Amino acid sequence: MSQVKVVELNVEGNQRATLPPIVHTIRQQSKKQLNELLQNLFNNTDDALFELADRSQSDQHQEMYFDSMRMIRLHRKTLASNFIRGLNDSYHDAFNSTGPADGEDSDEIDAEDYALLDQDELEMTVAVSGIVSKVTSQYSIAVMQLTKRLDFLAKRTTITERNNPLGPQALSSLFANALETLEVDIKIRIILMKLFERFVMERLGPVYENANRALVDADVHPDLKNKAPKRAGPVTRTAASNQQSGQGSREQSSTGGFNGMSGGVGSIGFDTVQSLLSGTSARSGGSNPEQHAHGHQQGAGAASGSPVMSLPRLDSGELIQVLSRLQDAAQVDPIDIEHIPELSDVRSLVLAQPDTAKKSLGQADDDAVNFVGMLFDYILNDRNLAIPMKALIGRLQIPIIKLAIIDKTFFEKTAHPARALLNELSSAGIGWSSANELKRDALYNKIESVVLRVLNEFNDNPDVFAELLAELRQYVSKDNRRSVLVEQRVKESEVGKAKTTEAKLKVQNLVNQKACGLRLPSEAGKFISETWTRVLTLRIIKLGESSAQWNAGVKTLDDLLWVLQPLSDLEEVENRDQLVQSLVTEIYAGMTELGCPDEETEGFQNWLTEHLYSLSANDRAYLEEDERPELDVDEALMEEIILASPPTVIDERAFPETIIEQLKLITEGTWIEISTDDDRMLRCKLATITQPGNNYIFVNRRGMKVLEKNRGELAEMVENKTLKRIDESQVFDRALQSVIGNLRQLQRERGQ
């Protein structure tokens, strides 16, 4: 099984060869630098976890973050010590091993290998893979140079990027190993891995620079050129066939192997692409990897060595000219943003031109056309992309093919401007719903103009992609700032409404509990349900349940309910009479605080004073004369429910656990797509979850509220498949992961 290996912290055995003096110096130097980076990491961990706790929607998660903060504070020295000790051992392992380098047989992680890991191991493995992929790309040249120089010094083994003690693989695995001693939730470990990537791995430049400089000063490969490393891979053609195809040498550089499971695809060299296409018979068969190379005789023949009819080759310069003509022609057709575009069979279009009808493509060019076609086939069928975005990105198929022919590093550079532009386009348009809305959308107009400028301006100079990427990012950043402000106002408003709802619910329960079974005059019932509940709600929102004003308001409610009841003791009647003035004063203060009109305030005060005077007179007459006369005021007594019960909501607990697990994936910032009652598709983002009721507030891409559902309603939509979560990962990376995965699967099947 091939999987991310974790470097052991303890090395068994006492037989160790002495490290070369220069390597010992580098080890000591790197230990000091990495320890400083680790301390900076731990210094920033508290802030990161505190912020997560502050944004947490549940007490359970908040408690988890705070407990983890304390745990990390207690063990930070141990974590750092274990990491540095492991680094020390990894130098000895790399220089003392007598077997093949760890992972030398394969730097890929197959999907079946992941299936054998438990969930926590899988998440950590994926985290390590993602870091390795990103950092390998970021420091590809420096890592390559350091690896070659250390390998030159190693006498008993081979140093590769995988077992290089300062390589991204070894360092990431060391930190993952150190975290195994920390008893925290896997979520915290993943957060720590992300912080490790940010505060350590992304700041390795000086570490590599110092190590390489020390080796150069020691005259270890001082003349090593700054070119990207070449990955060893299966050779599918001879140098002679390469020259015959007009492509020159096929030594394409690669900064790392493809790691599709990492969630953020790293890089894949064009030589690996060609090897996969050759090994799966997927060449010249359109976008589907399972199609065979029908009719492309020269491609199949070159790979197999069988005799075929040889046609003149269309060199890369001629091919670029033909593609440019096709690109110009595509500008004439209007962009239909209401329908998914069809994938263009670019190879057939090229060979159908009058000046290319009797020619064939060189194998490298044919592979580039074919592989880009597969990527665009995935993109145009990606359910996470809105149809208008597919219509726009679909227009870029020919320009991207041209770029792939001109610049083969397009596939291997994760930060390539063209790749970044495709990802930026899809991210910017993630919230698009219907085509009708986009006619008034300034962002759509901007993205359309970017696509049209690529078609109009890209001939053979890739710099246009970097220019348009910077321009688009600047526009999107400004557009996002506006949306964020609107969304923030929506969140504040909804949080305020939620607090009001919660306060009303508490007041409602309080009043219903205290008034249960009491017979009240209709005037008093109306006052309590319509006026005094508002006073109590205002006080609990502004001042809280522990405030003196809230307690005074509750006491006023108790007093009012008590004085309105018939009494059976003369002493109680006297107490009621003495209470009237202070009660009227408290009611006046509350109604004034609420802003009630003067006539309403005076009207209720007068009614209450007169009613209580008559009620006391009636009670005294009854108690003194043993006979109860009729009330002087014409006031009917009634049994009244002061406030209605809250509306019932769908209980999410009635749904299967699988549905509830899907609900947990919908967190703040998650984009979803739902089918509306009128068969439209609505895309919106979760802005916040308010309490009580677990109400989910969704906004559109402009930050405006478009939907509010409780958890039960969302669970029902998930079960009915009218709601789906949108994958926000970068579209080009998703396409690369899927296509390479399919090609590898076909390769394995054909090898069985």
C-alpha cells in the first residue's frame, strides 16, 4: 500500500554513521530556524482558536476550542521538542538507510489506499498531502537543488525530495507525528496543520536559502542551475521520434506528482500526462478517457512502433496559427448564457482546415489538445458551476489549448496565471442563479469582458492571462467588499430579530405561566398582552434578565395580576389599596419608556384606578356585610390566554442520521443550490444561523437576504433532494483531479 509515510520520531539501533560535517552544520542551523518558526506558530494558535470560539454557533464547539487552547499551551514545549528530535533523527535516517528511499517506488496515493485508513488518519493524510503539494510547488527549485546536493554527499543511500530531511514531505509528516501525542479533537489537529502550513511551511525560504548557500560554500554542486527538477517517469518514445514530430526534446519539467486527494491539486508534469494517455489508449479519442484512438494513425503508431502511413506533421507554430483563426471565428458567435455549451472537437476542426487537411498533429501537440479537451469536458459537466459560467468558460477551450502547447508548465504550476484565472472566474460566479438576473449584473459584464479579451488579445504571449487575472481580482475584491457590507447588515438585523424573538418567547412563557387560570377584565388582559409584554421584551433585550429594571417589570406584572383578583381578607384589601399608587406609577414609567401616547397612558391609569377602587369597595362590602353586591362598573370578567403559543416547527430529529450529517456540512459561508416551487434554481450562501429555532439565513451574492429556513425545513429539502451543497473548490483543480483519476483507473484496469 502506498500512502503518506510519517517519519518516526525515535530511531532504533545504535549504529549510526557520522554525518558529513557540512550536513551536521546544516542540521544545527535548520533546527534553530525551524524552532523559531514553531514558536511563532504556537504564539498565533491562541488567537486563531479564540476567533473560532468567538464565531462558534454552539456552546459545545466553543468549549472544545477553549479546552484545546489550554491543552496546546500546556504541551507546546513537548510538541516542539518532539518535532526537533524527529528532525534530528530524519537526517540520520536519510544518510544511513541502506534500502530504497522511502516512497521511491511511488509518490502517488491511490484511492484504494485511502479506503484502508480510518477517518482521522485519512484527514491527517489528506492535510499532509495538501501541504506537500503546495509547498513543493512554492519552493520547487530550492528543494530540487538542496536534494541534489544532499544526494551527492550521501554514500550509502539515495536522497530524494521525499526523504530529504528538509523536504516538505518529511517536515509535514514530522509535525503530524508530533500532534499524535496531543489529546484533542481531529478538527483541532487539522486546524493546527493549516496553521503549520501558514506559519512554518510557507516561510521556509530562508531555511532553503541558508542550506543551499552553505553547501555551495562547501563546493557541493556550486554550478547547479536554477531550473525546475525533472521527474523520473516512463519513457514512451525515443528521442528520434521526438525530433521527427517537430517537438524537440520531451524533457518537460515537473515540480511534483499529482495529488488529487489533497483537496487542492498540486502539480503534474506534462510527461506524466503523456504517459497516462499512452497507457490508457485515450489519445485522440475526444474528451472521454475510455474512447480509443480511432483514425489517428501516427499517434498510435508512434507509441506502439507498428508501421503506419506517415503524414506530414503540423508543427507547433502552424498549429498555433490555425487555432488563432478558430479563436477569432469564435468571437463572432454570441454567448448563450442560458444553455450549457457543447464541447468543441478542436482536433477535428484543426484538421478540417484547407491548409491542414493532409497533415497530422505531432504527438505532444495532440496530447495537449486531447487532455485539455478532457478537462473542459469535466468543467462543462460540473454540477457546481452555474450554466452562465459554463457558457463563458467554454469559450476559453481553444485559448487554453494554445497555452498548453506554448507553455507545458501550465499543467504543473499550481499558481499559473491561466489556471488561477479559470479558478477566479468560477469562484466569482458561484452565486449566479438565472440568466435573467445577470443582464443587470455588473460582475457578469466584467467577467464576460475578461473572456472576450482573452479571445481577442491572446495570440502567443501568455502574459495577457496575468494581466487579466490581476484586473479581475481587483474588481472582484471591490465587488466583494460591497457584498460583505450588505451581508453584515443583514446578519446584524437577523441577529437582532432573533434576540427579539427569543426575548418575546421568554416573556410569553413568563406571562402565560403567571396568568394561567386567572380571571381578568378584558381591559387588563389587553393591556398585559399588548403593552406590558412589550415593556418586558424591551427591558430584557436592552438590559438582560439580571437587571433591576427587568425584575421591577416582572414585579409590576405580579402586582397587577394580584390586585385584579377578588380578595378574602380585609388586611389584603388594605394592602391592595396602599399598592395602587406605586403600581400606577410603575405602569406609567413603563408605558413612557415604551413611548406610548399620553392619552393611552392616562386612559389606562384612570381605568385601573377606578376599577381597583370599585373592586376594593366590593370586597369590603362582601367581607363586612357577608353579602357581595354587584360591581359598580360594567366590566365582564373572563378567562383569557394572554399570548398564543409559538408556531410548531419541523423537528429535524425525525430524519435519518445521514440527513443530519449532511446538514452539519452547511456552515456559515457555504453555498447551496435549491429548486424553488416554480422550478427555478436559486443559489445562495448561508450568512448566519440565528437562535432560537435554528433559523438559517441565506443571502445572494450581493449580500441581500433571499431565504430563511429552520433546520427541520432544510432537512426536509435535503431528503427531497431539492437542496444540494455547492463544492467551492477551484474548478480547474477539480477537473484535473477527476481526469487524472479516471486515466489512472483505466491504466490500472488495463494492467490487470
